[in-house]
Amino acid sequence: MDVQIIFRPIGIIHSPFKEAKKMPIQPAAANGVEGTIDIKPEFENGLKDLDGFSHIILLYHFHLSKGFSLEVIPFLDDKLRGVFATRAPRRPNAIGLSIVRLVDIEKNRLYIQNIDVVDGTPLIDIKPYVPEFDNQKAERIGWLSDKIDKMREIKADERFI
């Protein structure tokens, strides 16, 4: 089954990161980093009631990523890993996910914190973060088990650009 899927950006994410290099690699490592999201005016009504949530899930396009690799060396490791066992941007479908703090909404502009995304990234969708739905206790985290403590120290480099 080969189905063509077409997404239209609903907005643009703005952050202090003008390039991927030296950027935090996850929202947990971007604590307090502020950004904004400009939602296209035609989607503004979709923001109704979003201000009742403290955190939101952003789905976005890794627009700087060219091509993909089924095996990559992720930022927190030095071994080749299957791309689906990583959060690397060079994926068959270059879709990223970040959970950020929603600070405020003014018309079609969202003010956010803990952003780990390059400035100008196209936003595909927003979903409310609901801990009872989204927070699952993980029994194992694979190859990251002995590396997770380094997450706040490691910054992005150009390996996926």
C-alpha cells in the first residue's frame, strides 16, 4: 500500500536557535528557553481552549534535514543505531515531536518555553499534553539507559544536516 500523504504547515516555530549546531537536543535540556509560534490566521480558531493547558505537544517538520538513514549515530552515543530507536531528524518521514510549556496565547501567537527547535521550523500540529494520557512509566529505555544523564550536557552538531 503506497499512499501519498501531504501535510500543510499550520504555523512557524520561532526560537533563539538560528542553526541546529549547539542547540539542546531535547526539551528537558532546554529548560527556560523561550520561543513563539505564529499560527496561520486561518487556523487561529483552532486555538480556542488551548490556554487551559500548561503544556502542549508540537509535531513539526525537520525542514533542515536532507535525506534519511536507517542507521544513525545519535547525539548521546557513538554507535550506529536503528533510526527508529533514536530521535534523530534524518528519518524516512522527517517529523519531530517536542513537549513544551505553554506560557500565553495572544490571538494567533503562542508563547512557549523549553523549546529545542531551530528557528523557522514548520509546525504540523499541536496537541494538548495530558499527563494521564501521555505519561507512561517506562520499564526500559534501551541503549539510552547509561547515557540519559548526559542529555543536558550534549548539544546538537551538524551530523544530521
